[in-house]
Amino acid sequence: MSPIQLFDSASCTYTYILFDKDSLEAVIIDPVDEQLQRDLQVLRDHRLKLVWALETHAHADHVTSAGLLAEHAGARTAAPEACHIGTAAVQLSDGQTLAFGAQTLRCLHTPGHTAGSMSYFWQTESGGHVFTGDTLLIHGCGRTDFQSGSPEALYHSLTQVLFRLPANTTVWPGHDYQGNTHSTIGQEMQTNARVAGKSLAQFVETMNNLNLPKPKRIDEAVPANLTSGLRHDAGGDAPMQVRPAQGYAGDVSPQLAWAWVQAGEAVLVDVRTDAERAWVGFVPGAQALAWKQWPGMAMNPEFDAGIQKLGEGGKKLVLLCRSGVRSVAAAQRATDLGVAAYNILEGFEGDPDSNAQRGKLGGWRHHGLPWQQN
Ligand SMILES: [Fe+2]
């Protein structure tokens, strides 16, 4: 068995579809959003049931279609845990396995291109296959100069993880810019221009002096890929920008707020009542600081001291309420107290639709961001 290899010429990205020939359960690795229809057609042509949509890392050069494939094909999304793709249903750790039919993929944490990057190993009757993302490319490797990259970590991943696989393992890279399709571990150990026969010091020296231009789509792609490619924005990247506001730091979309929290730049503050968090749901890791409290929606006398304390950490505060009304008042109060605070538009549940059903029109939950219920 070999994987089906698909190519996106705009980003030179390889996408792979692997399947179990008896059950026809399939996995897709690194799908590209512009190629959604092509990929769905391939699945139909082979009568495959897509069970997993997988990422090797949070890509900087294209947007994933994992979230869309989950909706269209019923796949579950999975991504390396250290990539902080909060919308992925399964957060993968080193050594973990994923099953599709009678087949198994094994996760190999191979940091370096990004801190979270993973490779996936598939043993078939006819041989081993490894899907290396941007960790190992044919005759090359991914860059290490942005997105938590590290040449030292990459050298270790190449020489101590991937090069310890059997030499006849087929290498399926995440990209190729010269028309190569696959290689083997043995071949890369002998001829890879970046790493074969190189010491750690030589490798680091090379990687630190590549002087590559910034990827064209990084500012758009990375935030979108942190939510499995689900953007809910007809107009491009507008949801990832701060909108100016009167009396506080600004309005932000739930997606931007979450991207900041994931990047460690902001603290999420839930200003709803204790009752709302308990009954409706809450965001794991958010700080609870009610603006008003049930019953009677009386002002919370602890709010001022609480928000000042949260502001002392030096991070931006992003304030979440039910539909983005109380969080404006709370952000204005925080600003009066000298704390930089942003309002999250649409809140946790969004505005009510004509049937007064929240969560149908917008808001944190509507955008597929993480939340839980007691
Ligand atoms: Fe990459």
C-alpha cells in the first residue's frame, strides 16, 4: 500500500490520503483549503470514509481545510499538542497512535521547523512510510527562523528520530519545489544537502544564514490554521484585526482573542455571572471575574480589584460576556483603572436569532473555539 499523493501548485504543498483497503477508512495529512473540492472528489472516487484530518504543524504558507473536512466528510481533526491548534478534536503527543481500519499511524514528535512539528509513521505489509511535513524535505529540510523554530532541535529530530527509522522507509515530504515526490531515509542520510555528514555546529551555522524571505501568507495562514482553517470571514483577514473602540483598547473577534491567548499575549477574562458559566458553559483556562452577579445583576464589588490584579501581569486582557454588551462596560471600567482591555465581539453565545437561539448567529461557540460544560 502506498499513500495517494496530491499537490497544491500555489504553495508546493503535498497532501496525502492513506486508507485501509478493507474498511476503506482514510486519513488525510496536511490538506489545503483551496483544494477542498479536489480532495472530496478523490475520497468519493475511491469510496473512502475519511476518519482523520491531520496536520504535521501549524503551516505558515497555506490554510488548512481540516475544519471544513470535518464538516463535509465527518472526519475528526487531530494536530500535535504543542502546535496549539485548539480546535483540533484530538491533541497528539509523541508515540501516540491513530487507527484507521486495521491500519495504524504512529506520531513522532520532530520539533525544529516549529516546536510542535510531528512526523507520522505508517507500517504497511510492503514497507514503512513516514510523512515528515517540513521537518525533512527531499535533499533539504524546513526553515527554523520563525514560528518557534530551532536549528538545534531540528538537527536532533533529523539525526536521532527520523534517521533511526529503517533505511528503506519511504519519505513523503510536506513540500517539494523541484518536482521530487518521495525519497527514502537511507538516501536522505547519505545525500541530504543540509544534514548528511554535517555536525550540529555546521548545521546550525547553515540554518542561521539562509536569509530567506518571510512566507507570503504567514500573517493570514498561521492564525487561520490555529483554528483548523475555519475563519468565518467572507472578507479575508478582517476578523484578525483589532477594531478601534471608544473608551477602551478595542474590539476583537473571538478568533483573534483566542489566537492571542494561544500565543501567550493575552489573558481571557470571563465577565459573566457564576451562574452563566455553570449552566451555559465556560472556556477552559479563562479567568472568571463577574462584572455583575445574579441574582439581581448587582455590580460585583470585587471587579475593580480583580481586574487590576489581572492587569498586573502585563498581558492584554480580552473580556468575554454573553453577547458582547457587558464586556464593553467592563472594558471601559478597566481602561479607567489603567488596564489595557479589549472587548470580544459577539460574546460566548452570540446574538439571539429570530427564535432567540443564541450560538446560531455568532460568538465564541459558533466559531468552533474551545469550551466546556460542567
Ligand atoms: Fe511549515
